[in-house]
Amino acid sequence: MEALGVLALFYLGTLLLTEGARELLGPRGRRLLSRFRGFPLGLVGLLLGVASGSGTGLSLLGRGLLQAGVLSLYEAALLALGGTLGATGVVAVAGLGNRALAFGALSLALLWEVATRGKSPGVGRLLYGIGLLFLGLELAHDAALGLGPWLPRLPGWLLFLTGFLLAYGVGSANLVALLALGLARAGVDPGHALALVLGGGVGCTGPLLFRPTPEGLRLGLLLLVHRLALALPLLFLPSPGPFWAHVGYHALALLTFPLSFPLLRRLTAHLLPLPRALGPKYLRLEALGDPSWPGASP
């Protein structure tokens, strides 16, 4: 139960941090997004991911803009990949924390709420989120000690699947990476932490596959196949540590996407063909002489 409590702290901390950062970022992020197209859109997504801490939010934004016809499939995928990479900064921030910093951030959040009387909730939520992440990471060390006797016995594929299901369910690769970071601090084998991180990196595609339109389903499937194809070979490489594995994997996913997109697009178009638009396929020449036709000559 202690491990589930740690996950709950990570989830709530990430949620509050994201909400606070999003409120502070405001419409300026959307205006920045509207100025770019093509691969630079992925780099803008990276900046917005760093600022907001939410790769899931930017992925869902990309799906919405794709369904509205504002972005192409390629651009929506780049926004999702860039945003997820930028959001890995949450793990870097949490990795700096300890119990003293956790309670310090929580105390500042409370003082801010009292001083401003709730008139600027974005800053308060940001501080609350950081404090809960710091505290969760500190407690994850203790929870990992309880998992120590049986965790090394699990095969890598099962840990990968565990990370995948966790991230798929809550929509956060950061959550799984934070758990892996806590396990690594407790001395768990780096290979086990790597399997969790990679599973979480693939599973964070989950929110795109919840109740999507045909266009959104194609985006989710395209990203799922791309991330899975990258993650499986990396399982057999030495682990650089949970944080660098987390950042490196998502950086690789963004940088290799332009090369793999043509093949992925053909694959998803074959598996999930878009429905044909209803309408006349041919037009008789006689119709051009019909006075009711807008292009008919007088």
C-alpha cells in the first residue's frame, strides 16, 4: 500500500504543478504555437512542455487541432512528441528535492495562499505540486526498500508491461520515471528501472486512444507504434540511469520521427483508413448548362 500512496503523491504533485504552470503560461503559449509549422512546431512543443510540465496536455491539444483541420497528422504528432520531451523537466526538478525542500515548498505555498488570499492560485498550485513531488520522491526510497526482496526476480518484459500499464492508465510517463528514480535511489538494479521507464514512455500514448475520432485514433496508433519500435531495442542496452533514460528516449522519439513518418503514415492508413467523404464522384457535362448550377453561363 505504501507504493500506491507514493504513486498518488506523484500523480497529485504532477497534476498541481501542471495546472499552476498552465495558468501562468496562459494564452501566450497558444499564440506562440500558432506561428510555427513543420518540424519547428516540435521544438515549440518542447518549450511549452518545459513551461507547462504537461506532455499529455499538449498531446491532447495536438489531437484537437488535428481533428479541427488546423494541424496535419505530422504536425500533431510532432507537437505531442516535443511536449512530452519538454515535460521530462518535471523529473529533473523532482530529482533535486529531499524532505527539507519538500516541506519548504509546501510551506511557501501555504504562505502564498494566505498572503494573496487566493487571488493568484497558479503560483500556489505550482509550489504545492513541487512540494508533493519532492516528498513523493523521498518516500519512494522507503517504499522501494520494501519491494527489494522480490523486484529483482521479475523479468524485464514484466517490468516494461507494468510501466506501460501505469502510464497508459494515468497518461504520464513522468509518473513512471519518478517511481523508477525512487527505486534507483534505493539501490534497485538499473536494468529494472530502465524497463519501467521505457514501458512508461510507450504507455503515455494512452490518453490519445480514449474516445477518439478516426483522425485522433490514427494519431494515437502512429505514436504508439513509433514509441514501441524505439523502446524494444533499448531494453537490451546498458541503463544510463532513470532520468537520462527518460530524457534520452523521448529526445530520440522526437528526432527520429521525421525519418520514420512516411512508413508510419502508410501503416496507419492501411490499418485505419479514413472514411470516404459522401458526395457525387462524377458530374455530367449537361449539369454545367443548368441555370441552378453556380458556375453555369447565363
